[in-house]
Amino acid sequence: MRTHNKESQTSMTPETAIAILKEGNERFVGNLKFNRNLLQQVNETRDGQWPFAVVLSCIDSRTSAELVFDQGMGDIFSVRIAGNIINEDILGSMEFACKVAGSKFIVVLGHTKCGAVKGACDHVELGNLTTLLAKLQPAVSCETQTTLNRDSSNAVFVENVAKINVEEAVGEIQAKSPILKEMIDKGEIGICGAMYNVETGQVEFYEHTLRLN
């Protein structure tokens, strides 16, 4: 599998980028991953990197973006934080990835059975985790379908909150980063929310959050 270079990154469109990610997840689910020479890719990227996408995902050990989307060294920027939340540092990282380093697509990737989401649903308070989980509370509040058992014991409630959290993050990126918003509006980059199923390995892309221009 060829390592991305400046030419392949520059010529790529946001539409192509998301297609590559979808195809990669299909390979992952089918256990048909590309045979990559990772040490060769280390050598090929020693003087520079040209990732075609940036993926914001949770720190959950089961959600490595490179594995989930069957990508190699130098292919994607992987931004990881519990609950795949948005803050200034995350936005700055995305602005670097897209505006400076040339990535063409942003994915906000949540996952099922998320511990951070469960913690937010239970209103957990624990040291610095309290501040982090507070950023998930808007998604908890926005979940209005559930009237009873609004805590982590209710699996449907948890998954509803996880989905809302992804949708909110996609909107937050565009609202809080004029740089990324302008690039999206101009069709220079695309953005989409998605959910990784920890039981199947399948990524569901939320087409209603997809923006290509």
C-alpha cells in the first residue's frame, strides 16, 4: 500500500477522503486489511507527513482510528480524548491538521458503550475528570426521549447521549473555529460525525452531519 505524499494529499478531495475511510472500515470489519510495510512507511515519512484526514475519537483502547479505518503510518491525524469532546486544544490541533498540514476531512468518531458518556449520565465527579465530563452534560440534557432511568443502567439512554454528543461536536467545531468553518464552506475540507460499534467493528457515518461544502 502506497504511503501518502504531498502530491496525493494535494490532489485528494474531501469526497475521496471519506470514501477511503469508509472502504478502510469495510476492510477492517471483513478482516481484509492491507498488507503494509510499516518500517518502510516510517522511512518514507521521515522527512514529512501528508495525512489526508483527521479523526477525533475517544481514548477507549478499542477505538484506534488507524486500525478501525485500516490506515498506515502518515495517513491520518489521530486526536484522542475521553468522550471525544471539543476544547480549544482540540480545535487548534484540527486547524493545524487542515490549514497547515493539508488534511481534507474531519471525522468526529464516537463509540458505543462509552465509559465517559456513562460517567456523564451518572454525573460522576472525580478530580479533573469532573471538568471533562461537564463538557458532555449538554448532550445529556439534550436527550429528551428518555424520562425514566436517565443513568448508565439504561443502555438506550447512553447510546442516545453518545450520538447527540457526536452531533454536537460536529456543530461545535464549525461554530468555534472560523478557520475550519471557512474551509468547509469553500469545499476545501469536509466534516462528518460517526459512531464505532465496539461489538461489530462497524463504523456508522451520520450522513445528516456530513458537510462537503
